[in-house]
Amino acid sequence: MNSMAGRVILTLLASGVFIVASRPAHPLRAGEALTLKECIDIALRNNPDIGIAEEGLRNAESGLLADYGMLLPNFSISFQSGHAFFGPSSSIQFDTQGRPVQYDGFDYESYSFDMTSYLTLWDGSGNINRIRSSLRSRDAVREDYRYSKDMILAEVIRVYYNLVRNRMLLYVAQESLDQSLRNLERAEILLEVGSATRADVLKARVLHSNNKYNIIQARNAVELSREDLVAVLNMHEERSFAVDTSLVITYVDIDVDREIGFASANRPDLKSREYSIMSAKADIAAARSGYLPRLDAGFNYRWNNREMADNLNFFQNEYSWTIGASLSFNVFDRFATSSSVKSAKANKRIAEYNLEKAKLGAVKEIKSLVFLIKEAREMIAVSEETVEQAMEDFRLAEERYRVGAGTMLETIDAQVALTQAKANVIDAKCNYLIAVADLGRATGRGISHD
């Protein structure tokens, strides 16, 4: 590469538009590029953690439906048929005239039809409080589901920009390798004509060898980051794809206190823990219902005969029905209720501690991310300015060496400084975008992927 190629790369860095070639993701047309939004959409469809969170939400909703069902009466219908056999009896029976009769045994058909309904009218408000607990548990799981999605989005953005970072660093490493090869060839030519020393050639060869080593590391980093992206997208079938990324940065002023306040009210995992506390309170009330009496009502209709009812009409004769209510009070339940109450209270305290711990972690995380964002923003400005200066310094060092006014060591130092400056631009921009995405997740503002 020549200096013009270097300027092209710098222009790309400044504009923030890159095309990163990589390998498989999902069913794509050959050469089709994936945008960051497309990668996020793919992850939301394919990532197993999202599926686990969705099934957890469905499970919570099923539990809530079961608790609502406890407010309704149950209803069952049964029909039985059989043949009864009785053997000879050794006991003496007496007929209506008082004469002794001894049975030799007999058998008969047996048919029965039952309808039963049962309803708990009041159980010390246990059912109501169990429903309240399930409602809050469902809400907690729903917030966990939201947070899981935000975590996946942030992870996709992280591995996406890591791939961009490593690919661009490979570009820079390749440019440095090409430049060091030109310096080596120039030093060898100058040595032949007596305008350079053997030490200059050795220095150029050492730099060229080091750059080859850097190329190997850079290529491996690209492959590893590509596999990270494939893994988070959960697509291993394809063998080639391209990722079209944009490092367009829009700076916004960030106030730490405002972000912490927003997170306290909106961050999904904190809201989930608040719902868990509400659920635990309802569990305590439900457990205390064991101290109170219970009122139930029931209904039963029964038909029984030794012959099948004509036309299956079980309501013509040979039937009976009952309706009634019962009031019960558990005088001593072997400490089951008091144990349940103590356990529910302990769970409530655990939920409160978990919320406190999560809030402390959220505050620390938000402060750290704000510091990272500010640092990356400052480093972007400094590194972009440094690239311009390093390019000019390298150009002058090459020119001085060409006319014999400089040394190879000066040229090497200038090239290394330029390579590092370009790498710093890439790192700073990727770090900024990753930190911004993490802050959106950490505050509960969400991660935009439009």
C-alpha cells in the first residue's frame, strides 16, 4: 500500500463506514451483507436465551390461570358398570315370617351414574392472595423477559463491533506490513549503492517480521470474533456472509444522576425484584389463611340400579341427590401453617435484599459505563487528531531517509506510531458504541435497533 491507500483508510475511519467480510450466519444470498439491525433481529428469533425467557413467561401465565381456576367450582361426571358375585353364606338369615334361610350365593349386574360439583366459598382469602402472588410473579417474569432481550441486544452489538474492530485492525496491520516491505526493499537498494548501512536493513527486516506476526494475530482475532457473532446469532449452517456496519457516532450529553434515577424507576430487572417483593407479601397473607376457618359447598347427583336406564335416562327413577355446605377449622395442623408463614416472611426478606443488591450493582454499572463513554469520546477526538499528525510525521521521515537526512530508526518509529494511532481510532469508536448500548440496557431505556 502507498500513502494514498493510507489516506483512503483514514477517510473510511473518519466517515465510519466499513464493509466487513466474514463467514456464515443464516440463509442469505451469496454476497449479501447483514446490517446491525438484521443481526439483532436474527438473534431475537434464534437465540436460545430468548426462547427460554419466553417459555418462562408462558409458564408463569399458566400458573396464574390455575390460581384463577381455584375460584370456580369443579364439576365431574362418572359412569360405572360391573357384575357382582356373592358366594354361599354360612350365616343364617330370616325371612319375613321368621323362618331361617341360608343363601347359596347369587350375582347381579350393577350400573351407576354420578355428577359431583365442589366449590370453596371462603378459605381465609387464601385463593385471592395466591392469585395476587401469581399476578406479581407473572409481572416479574415479564420484566425478566424484557431484560433478557436487552442483554441479548447488547451482546449482539458487542460482538458485532468487536468483529468490526478486529477486521479494521487487520486492515491496518496489512497496511503496516506492506509499508514495512517497501522500507525493507528500499533499504536493501540503498545498501547496494552504499547509501545505507547493514544495520538499516536489519532493522527493516525485524520490523517486517514483527508485522507478519501481527498479521497472524489479527487474522486469528477476526476468526474468533466472527465465531462469537455466529454463536450469538445461533446460525452455524452458512459458510459465508458479509456484515455491513456503520460506526456513525452521535454524541449526547449524559448526566449520571439522571441516568441512575431513570434506572431506579424503569430498569426491568429492578422492577422484576420489586414485583417479587409484592408476590412475597401476598404469599405471607396466603399462608396466614391457614389460621382461619374454611367454608365449602358441594352438590352430588347419583343414579344406581341393577339394570341399565332406558335411553340412558338417569333422571327418571332410582336416583338421589344431595347439596350441602361444610365449615371446618384446623385446630392443630402440626405447625404447618406457622412454618409456611415463617418461610414466606423469609422469602420476602430475601426478595428485599436481592432488590437492594441489584440497585447497588446497577448504580455501580451505570457510573462505570458513563466514565467509559466519556473516556471513549475524548479518546476519539485525540486519536483522530493523532492520526493526521502521525501520517505527516511518517511522510516526512520517509522523505528524510530517502534523501539521506534521516535514519531507518526514525522511519520505523514513525510507522509504528502511525499504526498505533489508527488502531486507537478504531478501538475508541468501537468502545464508545458498545458502552452506549450497554448504558441503554443498564438504565432500562432499551437498545434501539431501528
